[in-house]
Amino acid sequence: MKFNDVDFETYFKHHPDKNGYFGKYGGSFIAPELQAAMDEITEAYFTICKSSKFISELRRIRKEFQGRPTPVSHLERLSASLGNVQLYAKREDLNHTGAHKLNHCMGEGLLAKYMGKKKVIAETGAGQHGVALATAAAYYGLECDIYMGSVDIKKQAPNVARMKILGANVIEVTHGLATLKEAVDAAFDAYAREYKDAIYCIGSVLGPHPFPMMVRDFQSVVGIEAREQFLDMTGELPDAVVACVGGGSNSMGMFSGFLNDPVDIYGVEPLGKGSKLGDHAASLTYGTEGIMHGFNSIMLKDENGDPAPVYSIASGLDYPSSGPEHAYLRDLGRVKYDVISDEEAIEAFFTLSRLEGIIPAIESSHAVAYGMKLAKTMGRGSVLITLSGRGDKDMDFVLEQYGMR
Ligand SMILES: *Cc1c(COP(=O)(O)O)cnc(C)c1O
């Protein structure tokens, strides 16, 4: 399928290009000593990860350890409550550890093992990426250093406990605001010192090349499975596909299965409390081009051009940029990006729980809310939603802040 002169038949051969660009977005903007490490990972990715041995081992791990394929569920009662459009969910909440992040962490961990590394390094904000990586590290017998701001360590006690139980070292970062940004810097510093024995594992389709490509490819299992399952269930493709976009990994995974199909694709960003800078984290909707954390993309900037403070009720969506491939697909018009507020997400959180017996993560509730809106405007057809994770982690907070609905 051709779209604005881009041939999606051969899209993955040319995106990213050999320097890691999706159009003008992406690339690698890092210190020279780290560039050598990135080049090593890129080289390893193209040789090791494309080998049949690696692919068959990862396939076995996905089946036997992660519990893949995760099912697609027809949301019958939710659909009936909205009209004639049929809604379906790809159930990443049923992936081991309860979210999609393990998909790329198991891939990155296996690559680390094949490269002969002893350790994986990452930062974490809310702790979701830290838990997924600690899980992979335990499985592969790798050491795991997770950098985390002291403010986040206090806020995210259950995830800190999980990481420690899984054998990871949670390293407290105390300088500056002691949150995610400082943790990213500390993790990169550590990586620059230790790259001979360690690999850095990013949490989404972000960062310098090759991470946006690598994480997309590991997450593409979501879209590939879902497309086949949907065809099998209904005999046709969905009319629309919807996923929430923080950094953009669960959405890129799903979208990669459908880019070459006549299917409308929607990425859903968090509007938080409103459209004023600081009240949301909808970077693709309100941001401008800029470089941060080693890559060029669309980002939300403060008056000095630095990453702006952002907010969302969903800590997994709370990031001032999104992956470069999303910025590219947005400019092309192949994917449409739109927003859902905290309030709408909360409403969807309760609706899906009540009507389907599935408690979604607040992040995923953004996609559910958008799917519900779309169903009302479409009149007929079908919508496939990525349910990126389960909502157990959010229950106490939702009840405390919003009460029972
Ligand atoms: C981290 C997270 C997200 C957001 O990350 P993406 O890279 O945009 O997918 C979404 N949903 C859940 C459940 C998460 O844990």
C-alpha cells in the first residue's frame, strides 16, 4: 500500500535508514564514547537478532515463559452498550508481569546474553520498566542495575519491592529533582563506564539508534499476532486500530502489524487536566521538533527549549516526547494522533471493568476511552484496541483519588 509516496509494502526495509532516521526524526545524538557502544549494539542486532537460532529461542521463550500468544477478546457487552461497532482488545494484560514491556525486555536480555554481557542497566520512573527488565535479568541470569530517583522510590514502593525480590540492584539517584530525568542521566553515566560488560536497555521506542528500531521490532509480535488472530476470528481486518502512546512501544508494536493494510490507525496521547503546558503529556499533539535523550523527535519544551514538565494520571504516559517513528508517521498522516483526558480515562477504567471483567491499566484506559468514542462516531465496523497492561497497580490510587463510580 502506498501512502503519500511511501510504499508500506517495503517500509521495514527502509525505516529506519542506516543512520537510524525515520525521515528527519531519530538519529543518535550522544557522547562519542557512547557512540562506540551504540554501534556495537547495532552490529550485534543485525547479526545476532536476525539469526534463526536467536529467533527460535526467543519464540520458545515467548511461548513457554511469557505465555504468548496473548488472546484477542471480543468486548461484546461494551460494544452493545455503544451501538453497532464491534470492539476487540489485544490482551497484553495477560502477558507475564501484566504488561507489554516484557516483550522488548526479553529480547534485549537475550541479546545481552548472546553478546556475552554480564549486566543490564536501565532507569525507571514509575518502576514498570524496571520490573520488566529485572524479570528478564532473573530469567537469563544477568546482573541488573536500575537507576531510580529517590522521589520515585518513595512513591513506587511496590515496584521497588518487586525489583529487589527479583534480585535487581535499585540504585537511588538523589541529585536535582531526583525523578526520571536525573535517573536517565545517571544510567547513561553508568553505561559509559561499564559498557564493556553491560548493555543499556531502554524502556520504549526512544533514545539513540538502534533502540527505536530494536524495541519496535521486539514489540511487533503484538501486531503480528493480533492481525492473524483478528482475521481468524472475523474473516476480515479491523476498520480501525487504537493504542495509547507514552514513549510509544505498545502502539508501535501494534501499528507495525497494520501499516500496510487499509486500516485507520490512531495513537492516543494523555491530555491530563487540559491543553495548557504542564497539564498534559501530549507531545505529538502539542509539541515541536527537538533533540533530547539522544534522539530527534517531537517534544514538549519549556521557554528555554528544554524538556517541559509534563503530567498525566498515567505515570507510564508521562514523558515529554515520543519515539521518532511516531513523529514520522504523524507527519506522513499514516497514523492519526488524538488525546484523552484523565477524566475520560477513569470513566473507561470503570466501564471496561464493569462490562467485561477486565481491569485495565490507566495507560491502557486511554486507548479504551478513545475506542469507545470512535465506536460512537463510526456507526458500524470494528475497532481493535491494545490493552497494554492490567490495572492492579492503579486500583488503590483510583479509589483514593476518584472514589467508586
Ligand atoms: C509503560 C506503559 C505504557 C506506555 O509505554 P509505551 O512505550 O508508550 O507503550 C503503556 N501502558 C502500560 C501498561 C505501561 O506499563
